[in-house]
Amino acid sequence: MLEIVLATNNAGKAAEISRILGKKVKIFTLPEIGFVGEIEETGETLAENALIKARAVACKAPGKIIMSDDTGLEVDYLAKAPGVYSARFAGPDCSYLDNNKKLLKLLKGVAKKERGAVFRTVVAVIYPDKNVEIYEGKISGSIAEKMSGVYGFGYDPVFIPENKRKTFAQMNSDEKNSISHRMKAVKNCRMGIKRKYAV
Ligand code: ITT
């Protein structure tokens, strides 16, 4: 069984990734490898931040594959903001609700055709031989006029994927995972892992 450490403190994200990777992979969370504390995401790109998280954890788990993901929501009308700053869009210690409220306020009155947005995920993997690989996934869509739905996390209540009539938060996890930015990045990553290991 392949052992992968997920370098994330975000439980929603960890649940999605482990579902996508499937049963042949044993996932270790940060508490399970004895990693405590916050990792400061000081990078200017998603790839830099994903690598910062993976590197911070690698020394704690020798011999294991380390995987991290950094995700950003890029809104056309806001010149691709919040992007790499998606987690703290509404300020330090803000909640998902604060971020969604701020986004909806900034887009108040903006026409539907100008509400385009992209969710982008970068997955960084550090292999036990110290080799580093980066994988990407994205999905286009638009920002709704109000929050809807109870599933998922983060900006899911305001993001409507292209060709859909509901937000990510109105989809159960299988439905979101079948089309999401994270699924695409993790699937690319899984292909990279398969090229190295027979799983
Ligand atoms: P880690 O750094 O511990 O992995 P995080 O919550 O800081 O977790 P990111 O920096 O990757 O995660 O993501 C930034 C924010 O983007 C995150 O806090 C959510 O608000 C949002 N986000 C990420 N993935 C999302 C998804 O699939 N659906 C909705 N919002 C998402």
C-alpha cells in the first residue's frame, strides 16, 4: 500500500483528496505524523505555497510521499483576485462566510456575463528520493448572486461550475469530485505516482 502524507490543515480538502486517491493509498494526516502548528503561506503563487507546505512537512515523514494542495479562486471582474489570497480574503482569522459575503458585496450589481471565475488547484508532491513534481487542475464557472447549498467548504456556496445550474455547495461530494479543480489536479498527480509505483 502506498503511504502518502497530506500536508494540509483543511479537513474538507483532506476528505476530498483521500476519496479521489481511493483505497489503494493510505493517507496520513498532519496530526498522525506528529506535525503541529501553522505553516505560513508566504509564496506569491499557488505552486510556491504548495511547495512551502510540502517542504515544511517532508522532514517529519522520511520515506513517505508528501502531497500538498494550494487552491485559489480567480474572479475575472476582480482581476483574478482573491487568487493566492483566497483563504484570508476578508482579513486575518476570517471565516468562509466572511469571505463569501465580501465577494458577493464586491460583485453586487455586476452582470452575469462579467461574473466569470476559475478555481485553480496546484498539487505539489515530494517523493522519498526528494524529487519534486507539480500538477494542476482547474474549472471555469461563475459567481452566483447569493450563497446556496450546504455541502463542501470555502467558496463552494457561491461558485457555479460551467454548464451547471447549481453551486458546488448544492452538489454532494461525488458530484463535486467528478468535475472539480482538485479532482483534476489529484488525478494528474495519481497518474504521475502510477508512473513511478505500480499502484
Ligand atoms: P491548507 O493550506 O492547510 O491546505 P487552506 O484552507 O489554507 O488549507 P488553500 O490555501 O489551498 O487552503 O485554499 C485557500 C482557500 O480557498 C480556502 O481557505 C477556501 O476558502 C478556498 N478553497 C480551497 N479549495 C476549495 C474548494 O474546493 N471549494 C471551495 N473553496 C475552496
